[in-house]
Amino acid sequence: MLSVVLIGAGNVATHLYKALKKAKDVTVLQWYNRNLKAISPFKNDVNVTNNLDNLKQADIYIIAVSDDAIKALSTQLPFKNKLVVHTSGSVSLHDLDKKHRRGVFYPLQTFTKNADIDFTEVPICIEIENKEDLKTLKELSGALGCRHYRVNSDQRAALHLAAVFVNNFTNQLYRIGHEITESKSVDFNILKPLIKETANKIESLSPYMTQTGPAKRDDKKTIKKHIKALDKDIHKDIYELLTKSIKLTHGKKL
Amino acid sequence: MLSVVLIGAGNVATHLYKALKKAKDVTVLQWYNRNLKAISPFKNDVNVTNNLDNLKQADIYIIAVSDDAIKALSTQLPFKNKLVVHTSGSVSLHDLDKKHRRGVFYPLQTFTKNADIDFTEVPICIEIENKEDLKTLKELSGALGCRHYRVNSDQRAALHLAAVFVNNFTNQLYRIGHEITESKSVDFNILKPLIKETANKIESLSPYMTQTGPAKRDDKKTIKKHIKALDKDIHKDIYELLTKSIKLTHGKKL
């Protein structure tokens, strides 16, 4: 049985708490947050505290707070030589105080406050300083039903950067699609099956193989018509730049 | 029972043929293609021809050929006053010869050669010239199990343009994610659950609501680090432009 102390009460911490509570072979001994109000709704299910001096002894301390707060918090922890991990995609393992056995337990997924998530679908990227801690983090990932991937710092940084493209930027393309349809009073819902299928296709084929459309075909007539039809300059710029990117990928003349 | 003659043998035509064959209340009377070889594998299931003069009498003629070929083909059809539709998102209804009762039957989805598709998940955008043909096209869409949407030319053009953003451009962002992970020898599969969840989220929330990440938070430190980490200039350009777009959408200072 692994014992865990969870630190923080943001989206990742809250989703992680719910998943840990459901997991066999894991006990959440305690949940810490600076502001007790955020976690007090859970006080009947778990020991809650806002005092670092009261932290219990556990196998793993999980710091799931905002990137900027990780460093200071790890220094304030009133113990040493314990396994302390953060859950961030972009913060260095070395931001954790070196008095700890340091690690990263990065769930690569997008978490929204009120949207439930199937944690077994969340890949966990593990980074560790001491080899003997790998077993513990693998166990934790396994208890959550997650697939884990051992990565180094460069690889984690690359994943976090790539995630911005496939999640944040993709979502902004959906937003632009929404603006374009709204401007002609068309139902954005018509695009949703296409959005889903676009994501599903790369389950079995590479994004290189699944590319279609005017840029890939070098269909100058349609490209010109589309750019002319866009109202906003920034949408024209995005259309031109991503068209250029597709052409470069597929060996078309610019 | 609706009778259909299908014209063309590309991706859309082939997927449409398979869906029509499965549909109740529809008969595919004939399949025409200029090059008989492409459709001859189906000759035991359907009458195939490469001779326009042999076309049978049907309720609907569906022209599912490349955009550039629609106009000439519709002129070559050796009859008039029949319901003739094309399946293109970007070609005008008026490209069809005016001797026909003209319409558009546009399945808004991405079709890949060897990937099966659930046609009941394909929205059909219908445009018609004569009101009395609406019933026939609604019947056809219903027989395929599809939801249909009646649109005008401007709306269809907007959908086709928006589809480029949410499909072609999104797919290129997946490609860039693939390049970034490969450059650090990380498994691209780690990103696939995130890609799926990004698409799933907008099922119930607007893309405006689901936006997260450094651009939305105006997290200058991470943005700077990411741009520095990108190897290719075009990836830096895309990062900067989409970050700018997100900031504009969410009212951040540029």
C-alpha cells in the first residue's frame, strides 16, 4: 500500500485526488492547501491541512501547484530524504529542493474544472533522480490504471511544447472555425463530427499520411478564394502560414 | 424507393457507394466512371459503365468527381430536367449545367481511401434550386442515416473554409507535434490521448471556454522558453502567430 500526501488544489490536484481515492493500493493520507477553503468540501473523506508543519509521513509527496510556486514550496517542506515529485510539464526537476529525493510525475492531459476525466486514459511521464524511486512511481501510475513513460528532462520539455501545438493551438483553430461559421449564421455543430474524425484518424495513421485539402493538393484557386473570404487579417495570416507549413511538409513549391 | 446513379470513383464516391448499398429505400442503379478499371471490382454488385450515353433513368444523379471536372461533366450528361447534385464543399451550384434541376449534397467529413467511416456520423449539407427537390434529398440523407442541414451557398462556403481550419490545419499541428517529439526520440503516441480529449471537450463546451495554456494565461516566461526551444523557423512563426490569436481572443495585451 502506497501512502501519498497531496499538495495543492488546482485542476490537476483535484482530478488526481479523485483518481487516487478510487485507486486500490493507494491511500491519500492527507491533502494540503495554503487556502483550506478550497479542499474543505473533502474533509470528511481525507485529512486536510493548511499547515506544512503538520504534514504526515508518507511514501510520496505530490506537489501539484502552479509552476511558479513549486520551488518555494519544496523548500518549505519540513523534512528531507523523502520522495517529492511535482506534476508540471515545464518545470525542471532541479527546481525541487535538493534535500528531497526528487522526481516528476507529469500527467499529460488537459484537465478542466468541471469535466470528469477517465484517468486510465492519461499517460504519465516519469522523471527521477534516484533509480530506486522509479519502482514507487511506476507503482503509483499502475494503481491509477495509467500507462507510464520514463522520459528525461529534454523529452518532457519536448512533450510539453508539442502539447501546446496539439492542444492549445488546435483548440484555437476550433475557435476560428466557430467564428467563421457564426459569421454566416451556420451551426458550429455541423463541424463536430469532422473534428472528431480528424483526431480519430491519427490513431492508426501518421499525421503526414492523413493530410488532405487545398494546401496538400497545391490547389491555388481554392487557397486564393479562401484567403479572400476571411474577414480578419489574423485569420488570413494563419491561413497563409499553415498553408505554407503543409506545402513545406509535402514538398510543394512555395 | 429512391433510384440513384453515381458518377465518379474517388474517395467520396467510393464511401458514398458503400453507404448507399447498405441503405434501405435506395437502389444504386448504376455507377459511372470515365476509367472503368476503378469501379470494375464492384461489377458483380452494380451495373458499371464508362459511357455517358448508356446512363439509366434515375431519381438522382450524384456527381462525386474532382471540383475541376464537375462543370464539364454536368454539361455532357445526355438528358435534362433531372435532379443532378454534386458533392463538393466549394463548387457553386451554378457550375452545374442549367438544363438540370440542380442541387448540392455535401457530406462534411474527411474521407480516407482505406479507412472505413460510419456514415451516420456524417452531416449532409443540402443546397437546392427547386424547392420540390428538397424532399428527395432529405429522403436520401435519411436513408443513409445522416443528419441533414439546409444551407445556402455562402453558408456552404463558410463551412468548407472552417473545415480547412479544423481539419487540414489541425492535422498539420499534429504533424508538428510529431516532428517535435521525434526530434527528441519521444513516442508520439504519448500525445494521442491529449489529442482525443481536445476534440472531445468541445462536444459540450465552446472552444472559447476550453482554451488553456501559456498564451491564454499570458505566461511570458513559458512562451519565450518554447519559442527558443523550437528548431524550425516556421514552427517559431506558427507558435507566435497562434499565441497572438489566442491573446486577441481572450483580451490579452499583445
